[in-house]
Amino acid sequence: MQSQVFFWLPKIDHRPEGVRNHNTQKVNASVIQQLKSLPRKQTSLLLIAMFLSGIAYRPFQIYLSSYAKTNLTSEETVSAYSWMIIGAVGMVSGLAVGYLADKISIRRGIMFVCTLMSLSCGFLILGAERDASLFFYLSSFLFGASFYPIFGLFPAYISRCYSQKSAALAFSFGNFALGAGGVIGNFVGGVTVDMTGSFTLAYLIMLISVVFSLVVVAFFPKEDAHD
């Protein structure tokens, strides 16, 4: 029993205070050095693109069923088939788009899936205006083809364009930007639905966000341009 108690006691650092402070300063200097090693322009473009993608991708799937319920008469059937299409297409889209990105470059692959996502938002808006389930199915197909690859293409671009030391740091910031975009997108979408009583404006904001993301990605340096 006594050994168990001492096992859970925190370890006390008996090293001199000067040694501990010196090690802490070395760690802080290392982090600052890694931050400085990140290419400023390239990292800024990356974070903006991932932030805008978060605004579009995260809220899309959250509001999809509610959007169908609000705008379609046969919403239960449409929602069920839409999610089935998204899952089925998503299973093969990652592999297919990954193969395509190897052929045309990862940067162009990201632009391609952003184009699919913008078309998906457009079809969804058209489907709501016309109460046409076909547009919802087209939108679901395009979303499934875009959603799954995008979360692999950004890390692939980072691993190709950043050094081994800075890639993890760049991805950490990028992942944070993606999540922050999703949170803000969900918040703005909820506010617009409360104000207008419709999801159309929310999906229009997603469409605009992903189009801007596509434009930003177009300015990404090519993968073979880094040292």
C-alpha cells in the first residue's frame, strides 16, 4: 500500500534552478526558431485556405438534413438517399482524387475538390428554390467526392512543401485554422437561419467561402518549387 502511494506522488525535480531555467529557455528558443523557419507567405496562404474551407465543409454536413426538411416536400427520403450517396462516393473519392493529385499536382487537386464543393453548394441552393430532389442528389454526390479528399490533400501538400521539422508545426496551425473556420461557419450559419428563416443564405456563404479558398489555393507555390 505504501509503495502504491509513493508511486502516484509527482516527481520532484532536484536539479538546480539555473539548470531548469536554462533548459526551458532552450525549448522556447527552439520553438521560436521553428516558427521563424516557416515560409511566411506560403503559410499565410495555407492558413487562409484551410480556414475558408472549414467555413464551407463543416456546416455543410451539419445543416444538410435540416435544409432538406425545410425546403423539400419528401425530405425524409431525400435525406436518407443523400447520406447514402455521400458515404458511397466518399469511399472511393479519396483514392481516386489522390491518384489524380499525383498526376496533376496536389495544388491542382485541392483546386479540383474546391470546384466540386462550389458546384455542390450551387446545386443545393438551386434544389431548394425548385423543390427538386435531383439537385440534392447531385449536390450530395459532389460533396462526397470533395469532402473526404480535402482532409488528406492539405496534409499531403504540407508534407511535400515543408521540411520535416516545420511540417508538423504547419499542420498544427492549419488544423487549428480548419477547426476555427468550422466553428465560425456553424455560428454564422445559425445566425443567418434565425434571421431569415431559411438555410439558403447559409449555403450561399459556404459557396462564397469555398470559391475564395479555391482562389487562394491557386496562389500556392508549386510542390516542386520548395527547397
